[in-house]
Amino acid sequence: DILPAFDEADLYLSLSDIILGAQIGQGAFSKVYVGRYQGELVAVKKQKRADDELETYLLRELAVLKHFQHENMIRYVGGTQVCQPDGTAHVYIVTELAEHGDVLALLLCGAAIGWRLRASILLDATRALEYLHGKRLIHRDIKSANLLLDRNFNCKLAGEFVSYFGMARPLGLNMTIVGTDAYIAPELMFDEPYNTAADMFSLGVVAWESIYRK
């Protein structure tokens, strides 16, 4: 495993310093809220600590967020853990807030979108992937819904790293199948060996979306 470890001591934020607002998203095992931390608007993901497999994915997500940061990836702010009287525990993961939502919503909104902005989004996404691939990481779920836009419409790569980031072992080795059907590379779909090219195939689908807005 090439990822640096994520230590429990890294969950150092205090929940009392995080102001939760409206829920803005939901996954299979988590909910996402808009929030405020030390005066900054942030996104806060609340996730229950569950079985060993999910725990492994959670720690992997936190490790990626903490140790691999790039201007075109969602910025990690910090995290905290809250234990309930019944013994259950939730982790709160705080990241920067993408104030303009995701690229999919932008493409489907019906408003005019200039070609310069579309090209800029794709270039930003390419830079993020270049960084990840250089660290021998594969995203495996590149899609327009995982490309977020900050207040200046800079593109930030996101995604639930729990499932979507995987270690690039010797290239061509089979790994866990993940991804979204409309964007997934053929080698992933047919459970064949794959590498970083799978991400570039998916980005090509996003480029097609950007042209035709479908």
C-alpha cells in the first residue's frame, strides 16, 4: 500500500467550531452539509463508522484527502469524530465548498456556457489527473458530477475516495471494479486489467458531454 497512514490523532477539529447548515448531498453511507468553520464556508460530510471494510475505505479516503492536495482537487480542511451514548461513532470530514456546484448541473442548466469555460474545466481536470497519476493513484470514477466548481469557476476534482481512489499497483493488474456505467472504460466494465488510461477514457466522455451538453 503506497498511501501514508491516516492517524486518529488527525481528527483534531472540534465539532463545536463547525456550524452545520442545510444538507446538500447524500451517499450510501454519508450525508453532506454546507457549513462554516472559522468563518469559511465549507462542505461537511458526516459518515458513520461501521464494519471493517467500510473502516478501511474511510481511512483511505482521509489519507488521500490529507496527503495528496492540488489546486484542482477539493481542499481538505480537517476532521473530527463524535461518539454517541449507544456506542456508534460518526466522522465529520470538512473540505472547501464548491459554491457553483458540479459540472453536470452546469451543462444541463440551459444557460449559455462559453467554450473558453468548457475548455478551462477540462484543462483543470486534466491537471488534477496528471497530479494523481504522478503519485500512482487512479481515480476510477471520473464524471461530470465529480468535477466541482468554486466561486471563480475553477474546476476541483472530487468524489468519494472511499470507493473511487485505488492504488496503481504494477500497471495492468486487476483491481476492484468501481465507476459509473456511462463513463466507465471498457476494460473496467469487462473486469480486465486496467491502469491510468481508464481515467482518461472517462475524461473523454466528459469532454463529449461538454461539447453536446447531453
